[in-house]
Amino acid sequence: VQLVESGGGLVQPGGSLRLSCAASGFTFSSYGMSWYRQAPGKERELVGSIDNTGGSTNYADSVQGRFTISRDNAKNTVYLQMNSLKPEDTAVYSCSATRWSTRFWGQGTQVTVSS
């Protein structure tokens, strides 16, 4: 099983980034997918989730209206589109796959929002 995030980097406040999480080794279309983030010295925070069909999403209040999660089951990939980025969005972003009691994690990708 692998979850590989990409697309992180340094961006100025107000900018945008699109993260990707490529999955392999399991039946991607059967799993709900989530994005989490962890800033230095802080606990891991759920950013948002999408169900296995892509028909339902939910977001943390802190990113609602700025971030969008989507998935392409044909490509075994989930995305996190991040707009209007703020310095407080700086963190390591990780994707996670969940089905019943099974959960897989990616290694994470660094997002830094700074001028």
C-alpha cells in the first residue's frame, strides 16, 4: 500500500497550491479519503474528507470556502485545491485512506505560506 503526496512548496499569502495524493496497492474507489495537516508544535488537524464516490465532502471551518477536495477514481488520486492561502496554513499535509477500521497514511508534503 502506498499513498504519495506531491505538490507542496512555498507560496505567498493569497496564493494557491494543488496537492495530489496518488494511491496504490488497495482498492482506492472503496475508501474514503481525507487530508490532514500538522503545523510545528501543534496537533494534527483534519482539513477535510471526501467519500469513496466523490459525492460528499466536508471541511474544517478554518478552510471552508478556500479549500476543495476532489478525487479521480480512474487515476487513483485525490486532490486538495488550496486557494487564498494564509500563513497559518503552513503545515505538513498528509492524505489518509479509510474504510471501516482500516486506515492508511501518506508521508506528507510541506506547504509553507510566507512572503
